Amino acid sequence: MSHIKQQVWLAGATGLVGRALLTQLLHEPIQLHALLRHPAKDLPSSPRLQLHQVDFTRADLAACDLDHPDAVYICLGSTMAVAGSQAAFRAVDFDAVLNVARAARAAGASRCAVVSALGADPASAVFYNRVKGDMEQALIALQFEHLVIARPSLLAGEREKLGQARRSGEAWALRLSKPFYSLIPSKWRPIRAEVLARALILALGQDGPAVHLLESDELQSLGAT
């Protein structure tokens, strides 16, 4: 991302990872386009940030005014508890993600970074992991020149300050793991949202394989630099 002419889409800017990405990307010499499901009043103001309300349920996003992107970051996601059903969960974590990726690819994006999850596997017996695995395979099939897939462990950050619903399971897991943090293998340790965001930006900006899969320990190491 070496010059201001770079156009970058960001889907999921109001989430924990998305907000960290938005903050860090605004320090890059790019024009950033945040794709939002609903209007967001608390996002930072910048001449290099444009907000677009889109329909993630549509393949074209119903947003004809979006500039052609060079790259796209996708950090859309829900939980079974928030979604309320398997169908509603898949609509966000598979359909919406794929719609953004397809629209970006069709508009000219050559690079994509997506937040998946530790344990993603299309053959998994666990529905959550299976959906994440299906999503990864669908994005690989789009044949971006450079696709970064991040598989973070438990995400750490202050969701409440961002006006997000508290995830009780996540909160308890973080609290219980805190005293034993140094004993937990790096692949399974909770990862800060800002560390994950930094790793995504660095990985997408570097030369690498067409598909660059980053497990949580690699994200921790890269994002710490």
C-alpha cells in the first residue's frame, strides 16, 4: 500500500476486529471504503474514509457507487447465540462473506484478507467450524492473486466500549485463561484484536503464496512486530 490511489474495501468495520483494522488502515496511504449493514455514527472522520451502506444479502451488495478496489478486508461474523439459528449464522459467516468477496473480485480486487477461525474445516462435525471451512474454500475458488486467511483463537478486546453485545462465553473463557496465559500454547492463546489487525495488514501487503493461511500462533508473532 504505497500510494494514495489504492482503493481498499473493509467489510465489518463496526466489529471488534473491523474497528481495529479501520483504525490502523487510516494510517496507511490508501482510500478506505467501509461497507456497513447499518449507519454507524461513532466511526472516525477522515477525508480518506468513505462509508457505504450495503445489502450483504445481495451478490452485488446493492451499492453501485463503490470504487473499484485493489484489496478487500472481510471480518464479518456472528455467533450461534447471536444469530439464533444455523441458517442465520450461515447467512452471515458464509453468504455475506462470499457476497463481499465476489463483488470485490468482480470489481477488480486482486488481494483479499478474511477472518476465519481456529479449527475451520469443511469436513468438521462441528457446525461452526464447518461453515468457516466452507467459507475458506469458497474464497479460494475465487482465485485472488493473494488471499490471506486468518484463523485466530479466542479474540480479546473491549466489545462493550464499541456498543457490541457482550459474548458471555467469550468473556468467561478469557477470564479463566488469564491466570494461565503463559502456559497456554501460542496457537490456543487469546489474541488481541489489534494484534490480529496488524498481522492482516502486514500479511496482505507482503509478497506471498496465492493462498496464505495463518494460524493463531503465526498471527500472534506477525502482529507483534
